[in-house]
Amino acid sequence: MNLKISTLSFIFEWESLFSGLLIPSFKIISSSHWS
């Protein structure tokens, strides 16, 4: 149970970090692509 909770929180942290890095990059790439 503890392992499952820590794994979920680990995935959640990575997902938020990944979104925080990927989404701005994607917006920059798509905006420069369309203009």
C-alpha cells in the first residue's frame, strides 16, 4: 500500500514536471510554426 502511494505521487510529480516543461515548449513551437 505504501509502495503504491509513493509510486502514484512519484508519477504525479513527474507528470506535473513534464507538463510544466512540455506545454510551454509546445506552445512556442506551434506559435513559431504557424507564424
